[in-house]
Amino acid sequence: MSEALLVDTLVFTYLKYLTKKYLKKHNVRDWLRVIASNKDRNVYELRYFNIAENEGEEEE
């Protein structure tokens, strides 16, 4: 597994911006989201939206 260690906070916000831009360009931003996984906002994760749960709510 390869890892990249980034230290500057500005780099993290720019990385999040670039990730969102990439997801939008490839039309997957509707299914994936970028979130900060800790309170320092120096670790980001890609998570799926829970689409199956939302579909059940629309039918009602």
C-alpha cells in the first residue's frame, strides 16, 4: 500500500477541492462524497451516499 503524508492544512483543502473537481468531471459526484474523517481536517475519506435508503423514502 502506498501512502502520501501531507503536512500543510492548505494542501489538504486544495486536495479536497481537486478531488471534488475530479469526481464531478467523471460524473460520480452524485454517488461519492469527500469528508474530513477527523476534527483536525487532515484526513479525508471518500464515502458512498446511501442510495438504497433514500430510494425507500421517495416511494412513500
